[in-house]
Amino acid sequence: SQNYPGQSAVVTLKAQPNDPLEATVERIGLQPVAAVGHAVTFPVILVLSAGDLDLRPGMTGRVEIRSAE
């Protein structure tokens, strides 16, 4: 399966790079939505931990999904 519900992740926003957010994967899409060079992107639904950051629609950043050990 391509879904990893419950897997932990870290979200780092470009606007707030020094304040990474803990998150949990809810769902990873099965179909890629874009290609950039040799990489493709997939839609990911995350549940973010509560934090004091001022989150706004359209913010961009990086998500690192931790591999299960």
C-alpha cells in the first residue's frame, strides 16, 4: 500500500525555517500530481501538532516523513 497512516513527519515552512512542526501522516495519494526534473510529487495529508506558529493558506515548505524502524 502507498498509505502510511500514523507515520511521523516533520514540516519546515520556508517562512519559519527555525520552527519545525511535528506532524502525523494521515494519507499519501496514490497518483502523482506533478513532475520536477526526475522527481514526482504526491499529495500528502498531514495532521500538524499544536503550535504557536501563524499558519496561513498557501504557505510552502518541506515535509520529511520519517521511515518506520
